[in-house]
Amino acid sequence: MSDNEFTEKMLDEWAHDTNLAFIVKFHNEIRRLIGNEVFKFNNILEKEVDPNSETSQSYRYAKNLYIETIEPNLCTATYLMMFSHLEEWLLNIQKSTNRKVDLNIAKGCISRFKPVLRDGLGIDLSSCNSWNWIVNTENIRNCLLHANGRINHTKDPNKVKNLVKASKKALAIKNNRICISGEYISQFRANILDLVKLAYNKQAI
């Protein structure tokens, strides 16, 4: 690897780590602001003399809106942002590999990069836990994007339900829709970082 190639590789790694970190910081900051608002509403409600007053009902509605709608939507948005980031990174990997490999266009957004990682970088994907985790979560992504999280509108509802069950409460189903938790986002981030580290190690050989 030449000095220029090494420098470009290091810049790519830095950009990837920074972009992913910014997504996580965005999530954490918005979650902090949501928590502040819920805390404020609780303080107001505790001081209300009549819990059935119009004011109390208004603040209770606002509190529930933050907890039951805004925070879950934040988790979904963060998850999809991370997915988009991962796809961008894989496209960069495809362009930077010494051996040019075509995408498997018959597969989904992430699965189509399998030949790039397997043939272009020589990664044994059959034993790569991070890759297998990411390929599985592609089903969750598809459910969110193509069916607005509605499980019974997906091509294989049972597959999605099995992934929810296997997630050990990191995923949930509410009103027949997928719910993403902060824990699931943390798992996704960890698996992205593991795959990225493995790919960059292979590039350095």
C-alpha cells in the first residue's frame, strides 16, 4: 500500500467513525431534550390541584406524546440514518477494493454487497457474526420503510416476528408495528463497528 493509499484509507476510516458518532450524538441529544420536557411536565402535573382540569389534561397529553410517539420515532429515525450510513460506507468499500466486484443486484440494499466483502476483501461471511446480524436486521429496515413498520404488510411476517423474539426485548411489537429501542440502536452500532474494523483490517493486508 502506497503512502497516498494509506492516507486515503485513514481519512476514510476517520470520516466513517465521525459520521457514525454524529448520528449517535444526535440521538442522545434529542433524547436528553425529550427527557427534560417529560420532567417539566411531571413537575407541572404534581402541582396541579385538579387532575381532571383542562390544564392537567393538556400537560398529560403532551407528556404521553413525548413518551409514546416522539421518542419511539426518534429511535426509528436514528436506526434508518445508521442504515443509510452503512450503505454509503459499503459503496465506498466497493470503489476502493483492488479487485473490482459487481453488486448482487438480485439481493436487498445490504445483502447485495456480499460479493464485495467476500470476494473483494476475502472476508469469510459465513462465520462473521456482525454481517449475519446486519443481514437479519435488513428485514426490520424493509418493514419500516416499505410498510411503515406494519408487520402484517411485510413479505414474511413470521421472519420479522422471529427477529423481534430473538432480540430479547431490544425490539417490540405494538399495535402490529415494529418498535425500535435504544438498546437495539446500540447493538446495531456495535455490529457496524465490528464489520468496519474487519473490512479495514483486510484492506491493510
